[in-house]
Amino acid sequence: MMKNNDIQMNQNELVQFLKKPARDFTREDIIRFIEAKGIAMLNFRYVSDDGKLKSLNFVPFSRDHLESILTAGERVDGSSLFSFIESGASDIYVIPRYRTAFVNPFTELPTLEILCSFYNNEGKPLESAPEYILRKAYTRFTKNTGYRFKAFGELEYYIKSFHEDLYPLVDQKGYHQSKPFAKFEDLRIEALELCAKAGCRIKYGHSEVGSFSKDGEDFEQHEIEFLPVEIDEAVDQLLIAKWIIRILGAEYGVEVSFAPKITVGKAGSGMHIHMMLEKDGENMMVEEGKLSSVARKMIAGILDLSESLTAFGNTIPTSYLRLVPHQEAPTNICWGDRNRSVLIRVPLGWNGATDMIKDANPADTAEYQKMPSKQTVELRSPDGSADIYKLFAGLVVATEHGLRMDNALKKAEELYVDYNIFKSQTDSRKKLKSLPASCWDSAECLLKQREYYEKDGVFPAGVIDNVVSRLKAHDDKGLSERLYNKNEELSALVRKFLHCS
């Protein structure tokens, strides 16, 4: 049950109007909102092979027509959306998911957006559809473990604009800069507002480390971070936010890129994923003030499958130009506390938060309730090229794998690195396995570990084959060495993949 103050503070117009959480939306709710608000157009949105939101536009001319759209969905050409669907039998259905509805903030004509799922010619979920792969993984996970899997992403992106001498960018010193030294703070703030209205739960936004000028252009890095939600909603947040930021960039007359690398030698953009497990509404990542055994098993499972997870989280050649030493990006398969160079980082979890607030505000004598734990673990390898549905499904599979592993706690202990030792002893790093160095290598790792993903039909074998084929098509094995000191070729490669999924 959503409290009144939760409804008032929720910026999604449908939540405010219907006075219920989005997960409880019904067809009648959507129709009632459309009629009351004079919505003239309805857009279906869904993701295809390239990871970008596609659109199908409807102009309802009667209530019966609207009910038909919202009940039966529509038929589309699956072969034009997915490479694994043949043109000879390509018809599939797109069916709206009511909880995802939001008002389009960019159109003059009142328009409602709604995300969709794919169904086959028999009216059953399309086994190979990205969102259904995630649903299968999560359904099995909750059934077998009793846990809820919550997650959120950190969405980093660059804004490219013409160079201005006034308040010039300071090379690689953009972290948390404010106007006027952060030139596109207004764009980011507008994106935060629009994402919230679209149903995203925002943690915060800020400018990031990456800032530099080159050849008469400025490159400024920003980040939007979300709050933990059910893992399927976490995917929706990232997809909608990327769509909103790109449209805003076009309206501002600047180029926005989520690519993992903008240029060699400068900070790349990641898409770090924070994860936590809950049971009966309680965060299970902490016990007695320390990281729980459940959390350590989760970490062990993800590390055990981390080489193949890059096949979903790092899908273009420039992904592997980011995963290099000295760029706050992981290269070794290990984990640690607060260390930004490990693959899985355990960030601060606000233990003793009420003591800090009392110390900072001695005049406030009110009693503070104990805060629920915010502890997460953070996977730092993925980037903006990620196939988000498959990546999140893979993380669910890997976590369940870790919870089942007999030696999970031992493996977690063996792969833990102390920051000071990690920093000073190169021998200790040499003993750690490295992440794949190319799309080709990631594909090979996925082939070796494919049985974990294919178990119980979560990932159809054809999907794994398709991912491997797409990765190997880049033919990038040993690419970093081949392009060493070839700046023009590197620049062309970066430009080719500038607008990845």
C-alpha cells in the first residue's frame, strides 16, 4: 500500500492521478488516465538487437480502439528487430506492460509511453526475447532462494560541444564540478527531473572525472545514479534514462555518448551495477555490522562467471580500451572494500549514520530512527554498450550459482584483496586471473561457461550462439596491440562505436 506522502512526492503523473504504485496499474487505470488527461497518442516502446528503444505510434479514435490496443497489443516484424528471427516466420506480438506507463515530456501532443514485452505466434512469451530471459532468470531465482534481487545502475556519459575559453575545462578534474565550471549541469538537472517523471527513482546526479578539450571541442562527463529497485525495474530505469538524455542532448545541440571510451588516455564511461538481496523487506547483505555470508556467496558466484558476463556487459571493441590499468576500471578478477580498481567493490554502507548526523548537527536533539542498511556490492566492469536485459539476467544466474556453490565462501576469501597489498605488490596481482581483453575473448569465455546460463532454458542455446557470433564478428582479438600508437585508427574505432546501445 502506497502512503499518501509517497504518492505526493512521486513525480510520475499516473501515480499521482491514480493514487497507486505503478506495479498495480491496470488496463482500466491506463484508460481512465488517457481520457481524463486528453492523451491523443500512445507509443509502444521496446528494445531490439541494438539495445535502443524502438517506437510504434498509435492514435486511438475510440474507447473500443484504445481497449483493443491495450489488450491485444500489435503485430510487428521480428526479423527486423532481432537477428535470430528469420524473415520467413517473423511475425511476433508486442504487448504493453502497464506499470511502465509515463507521459512523454517532449511532445506538444499529449502522449503516453509504455514499454512492451514480446510474444510468439501462439501467444506465449518469446523465449529469446531479452526481457523474458530476465524474467525467467528472476522467477527461478526467487523460487529457489526466497530472496528478492534489487539493483541499480550508475549511468555515465560524455557531452561533446564546441570549445569555449570562458571557464575552460580542467583535464580529468571534472568530479562534482558545479556551474560555471560544469557547462552542462542544466542538461543533467533537466534529465533528472524528466527521469523522475517517467517513473525512475533517482539517487543523485553529478559531473564526473572526465573532462578535457581536444581539437576545438569540449568533452564533459556526467553521471546519473539510481536507487535500488526490483531488477526488472532497474533495467527500465536505464533504458528510459538513456532515451531521455539523448533527446535532451539533441535539443541542446550537443552530442551525448554512453560509449566506454571517448579517446585514449582519458577516463572512460562505465555503467557500474549495484546489487543487494532482500528477504521480508530486510537487506541481507549485512549481518552483525559486517558483510554477510549471503553477500560473500553472491560475490563468489559473480566472480566465478565474470569472464563470461563481459559478453553481455562489454559488447564492443572499445569496451576493452577502458578495462586497462590506472583508469579506475577493473582488470583482475577479485573484490575488495572501497577499492575502485577491483572487479567487485564493497562500498560504504552507512553504518553509524545516526551518530554522524548528530555530530554534524549538535543543535538537533531529536531522536533518529535506526536506518535500514543500504549496503550493496558493485560490479565495475560493465559499460554503456551492455545488453542490459541479458547482463542483468546473467547477474541473477551468477548470484544463484554463488548461493549454491559448496566452496563459495572459500572462493570469496581467496579472491579478496586488501587495497594496500593490491597497490604495492605486483606479485599478488599476477596470481589473479584477468578479465577478457577483447570481444573475441569474451565470446570464448561465454562458450566455456554457457551451461550455467542455458540451465532450465533461461538463456536459449540460440541466444548464446547469437551473442558469440556478434562478438566474434568484431574480429578484435589482440586489437589493443595491433592499434598501439596508431592514433588515427584508434580515433576512427572510437567514432564507429560512439553511439552504442
